[in-house]
Amino acid sequence: MARVELMGVKKKFGNVDVIHGLDIDISDGEFVVFVGPSGCGKSTALRTICGLETISAGDIRIDGKSVKNVPPAKRGAAMVFQSYALYPHMTVAMNMGFSLRMAGVPAKERAERVLEAAKILKLESYLDRKPRELSGGQRQRVAIGRAIVRKPSVFLFDEPLSNLDAELRVQMRFELARLHRELRTTMIYVTHDQVEAMTLADRIVVMRNGRVEQIGAPMELYRNPANVFVAGFIGSPRMNFLRANVRAVSAGIATVDFEGLVGGSLSLPVCDQIQPGETLTLGIRPEHIRVGDQSGCRVEAALDFVEQLGGMNYAYASGFAAGALIAAVPGSVGEAKAGQVMHLGFSAEDCFLFDSDGEIVSRPGSAPKGTSLHVADATINV
């Protein structure tokens, strides 16, 4: 195991700044996931840790020692790529032991390490097969086994599941979580899939445009996002965002009207900087929208599409500035169909408010007790 520290790490390609001063401290044995949209710099950050990219400024330390001038092979890190990159003419055993062979490890020790890794990954019966005789998930396990035999201090995963189908992705997420529990080795994992991040990580690093937006445990980011970007990125389906106007502010409580409102208002505590007349963003997660509540404030919208998943369905209504409004509808409520009208409501205690810069100014649990807000959306007759 090893502690990994990124200290003011910057990376440029020519005149283009790709990473802008990353400061991240990863503990021994921790499973940390870098997540963010394509082009945010997460894979580049991983490659700088491995040594495949040199850093432009700052320092990287593994187990307390600077490695910025250390060759990749001597950093004690092993990387698993999106592509399996297996040698097609070699058996599974030969693929897994190839790096050891190149390092001059004796044949007996190579065989022992390969067998040990194969047992961990449940590949013992496949050691004599060629890659073409394996499924996608089995090939990915071979690629992971190739890293395990090196007994690295740090495992680095660069979107290793993106080439697998949906069922295999779920299975491999389970396998990676089990592997981490068994090996207790530091793991750094890069993905654009926030579901993978939420299910695998001890901590998540959310990145955008080469910068860290927030670092925290999965449910910490879900419940307490630092800004509108993190709030919208973490959670599936995404958080709903509605345009809200501040009508009045008194004693730290803002009264706001929001997009699509038919009647009534919403009161939430805010910071002193918020002034009447400002335009804010109201956030509410789909699962916090209730079905069948017609009292209080109402929003009228037309249902466009229903994602039917069985136990929980997701209803989408358009006509909002920030995109479709999504409501989680229990399958027991009834069949949801496009064009039908459903009355929905949610509590102020589940609402987020963000300022014009996207920074959070009010979060769930901070609303005055008894304050509620209700939405009439479009979905099903109940």
C-alpha cells in the first residue's frame, strides 16, 4: 500500500493548460475515483501519477517520496487501461506473466505469482486459453491480473469498464470492489460514469476543466454538493434545476418564485449577500418529488416521455429553461403515459438554491419547518 500526494500538479500541452494545480491527498489503501465529463483532465491526471505524462509544475509523491523524475517502471504503480491490450498469440498465463518475464523474474516465481493472481480473479481454468477464447469481462480480468502480478503499491484504472456491456459492467464493479477488499491496496480509478464512482469509491474527486470542484465521500457529495455542477453531475437521474426569482429577503429568509409556478411561494434561508430581484437556481432531486399532492404551489407542464423501469419509473416534462423536469414515480402508482396529467409536490426541506455563479446558498434541511412547495407536473392520473 502507499499514500499518493498530488501537490500543485499542473500539466500543459504546448500553450494549452490541461490541469490547473491539483492538490489531492490519497491515503494508504483508499479507493479514490476521479470523475467528470470528457476532457476534464481526469485521465491526464492519472497518467501523470503513472509517469506516462510529465508534469509541468508541482510534485507527485508516492509513499512520501517524490516520483516526478522517476521512470514509470520504478514508481510502484500498475495501470489498467480502457483497452485490454492483450497479446493475441499468448495464453492467459503468458499475458499475465509477461512483465515479470521482461523484468527477469525466475520462471518458478512467475508461475506462482500468475497462479496467485488467477485465483484472486477466478481465472484458474482459463490460464491456457488465448484472448480470442475469452469474453470481454474475462479479458478485462486478465488485464487486471497482469497488474496484480507486479504487486504494485498503487493500482491505476483508466475507464476499464467502458468497453463492456451493461450486465458485465455491473459484474465487474462487484469484482473490483471485492478485489480492493482482498488486496487492501491503494486504487485510483478514472471514469465519466458517476454510477461507477458512487458504487466503488471511498472518496470521489469531481473534476471540471482541469480543476477539482469537490472531494468527498459519495453520499457527502450527493447530499452536500458545493455547487450546481457537482449537484447536477452526482445522482442518476440528474438533479432538476428551475429558474427562481427572489421576491423578498427578511432576516436571512428569502421568498422566491420559481419557473412554472401557478400560485404561492417558497421560503428558504440564504446568505446575507442575496438580494431581492436576483435570479437563482432551485434544485430538487427526482426522488424527492411526490405524486398526488395538489395543495400549495403548483407548476403546470406537459409530460413528454416516461422511462419505465418497473419498480420505479421516471417521468420527463419539458418547457423549462434548464431542460426537462424529471420526477421519480413508483411503479405501484399506476401506468405513466405521455400526455397525461399528474400532480406532483416536494418539500422545501429537500430544496437546494444556487446563486448566479452556481455556488450553493441554501441546502436541504435548512428550510423553516412546515414550509412546503407543490408542483403540478404532467404524467399520470392518480
